[in-house]
Amino acid sequence: MFSLDSFHAAYDAETTTIMIGGRPYPVFVPRSIERFLPGVDTRANSPLWARIWPASIVLAELVASMPVDPQREMIEIGGGLGHVSIIAAVCGHRITCSEADPHALAFAEASALLNGLPQLPVVHLDWGQPAVSRAFDTVIGSELVYRDADIAPLERLFTLLLKRGGEVILASEVRRTSDAFMRRMAESFRVRVHKMNLHSGSQATAILVFRMTPFSDVHSSP
């Protein structure tokens, strides 16, 4: 049975605090990423799940500001450390956190316990071979597209996960893949994009927020 004691026995973790809406959220992060590196210690091999990305903070702020509807369910894909799902759940949203990496799942589950959320679903989801048993009203995610090869699996996953009338909400820094992703999504979705700046001291990071609804909802409506 998963517990904070078993988590600490398996991982060398420390806590960091995220402030959203004036409220602190403690989250476990690895004290070192060396054990998670698949090979040579390079940026390309660095585990993407093991850090808190600026785009995830923007996504958390956005979800925290959304009206709560107890009839609607969300799923976060590529949930990483789990902080966006945790913040959404604390704010009252019905949300499932999903990830493919087993270490990320352990950190997300431990952070859910740390925030008093033992009931938060934290599930394995592989984009390449998704085992999806049901659909959701809203799909959210941050920093999902690092390679062109990620785009087609994500499009298929959105189709599998999204209910009719649903919405995909994504956040990402401006990357080489951003234009290609937007062009591909525009073939199947109505895509709205706006840019936000996340400020940290004197630094500002530009974040793109994508909100997408399927054209099929319009085309198939009576």
C-alpha cells in the first residue's frame, strides 16, 4: 500500500512550495535527478517530469480561476510532479492526474497525500499505447510537445479522452514545435491561442495558452 513512509523509503525527496491564489501548496521534488537519467547526463536525457515548469504554474493559475462544476470531470496528461492536478482538486475540480513515468506517478501520489488528497486519482497513461476506459469534459496539460513526433499521438489521445462538447487546455513556452503543433491541431480543432508572461523577479517567461474544441462537435450537432 502506498504511503508517505514507503515513498520516503524509496526516494530522496524534498519539498518546495507553490503559491497559487495566495495559498501555499507543498510539492515533493527529487533532491537529485541522477538516478532518473537514462544515460549520459545531458539536457536531452533530463527527466522532464522532475521539475516545475513555468507553463505548469500558468496552467495551475488558470484552472484555479475556473468556475467549479461538480458535473464535469478533468484529466491532466503528462502531469509530472502532480502539482497542477493537486491545485485543481483543492479548488474543488473533479480531476484525474495521469503520467507514463512510474517515478513521476510516485511523486504525484505522495504530493497528493501531503496536500490531504488521498482520493485524488493518479493513474498511468502511455500516449503511445493509451488504455482509456472513459472520456472527460476537459483535458489539460503543460509542456507536452518537445518533438514533432509527439504531435500525432497527442492528437489521437485528445480524440480518445475528450467528451463531445469538451475542451483541451494546454500551456507551453514558445518552442520550435509550437507552430507545427498549432497547424496540426487546427485541422481538427477550433484553436484559440493567447500569450501570457509569467514574471519572476526581473525575468519574464512567455507562455502560450491553447484552448481547443473539436470541429466534430459543430459538424455533428443537430
